[in-house]
Amino acid sequence: DGSSPSMPSSPCSPRFGEERDLDVRPTGEVNLDMVKRHLRSLRDGDRVLRKHVQAEVSAMEEKLRAAQAACARAKPQAERERDEERRLRAMAVQLEDQLASASKRLTARNAEGRALRALAGSGDSVRETRKLLQEAYEEESRLLEDME
């Protein structure tokens, strides 16, 4: 296993302090050149990481600017479309009201038409009555003329 009793070990935990590259002398002296190299390596790694993070941030900021610009360009069109949609909805409501009104008028006209057709069906008797009245009028007019 290689773990020391002073350092508990688990499969997920790193084993800090077990680096074999550090030259620590048993007397407690530290090799300063080794520590300098180690710190320079850390510094260089941090620089590389910082450059990478800065590049990522720059790319994300550029994407953000592009998205904001696209949003700004699309916003007026979206507002126009929303206004048009409202106008069309209002027009649809008006047309539905007109349709309902026209439907009511048509129903009334159909009822009137049925009533007129019913009267027209009895039109023969009306015509006959008219004819009789016309003949009576003409006869009465002749009689009056004859009397004069």
C-alpha cells in the first residue's frame, strides 16, 4: 500500500507528502535548489493556467457580446411581431363579432323568407281575390259612367 501510519489513505484521497522527488535530508535540511525549482514549476504552471483561463474568459466574453448584439437586433422585430399579433387578435375578435351578428341577421332573413314563401303558396287565392276585386271595381266604374 505504501501509506504511512500518520497519513490515513482512501482510494479517493490524494497522497500528499509522498512525493519522491523532493530531496529532504534526514537531518531536517531542505535542499533549497530543489524547493526553488519546485516553486518555479508551480509559478509556470499557474501562468499557463492563467493564460488558459484568460483565453476562455475572452472567448466567453466575445460570445456574450455576440449574443447581446443578436438580442439587440432581434428585439425590435420581436416587438413588431408581438404588436402585429395583438392587432390580429383584436381583428379576429371583431370578425367573430361580425360573423355572429351576420349569422343572427341571416337567421332572421331565413325566417322572413319562410313566411313569405308560405304566403306565396297561398298566392293563388290572393290572386283570385284581387282579380275578383279588380273586376268588381271595373264593373262599378262602368255603372257609374253609365249613370252619368
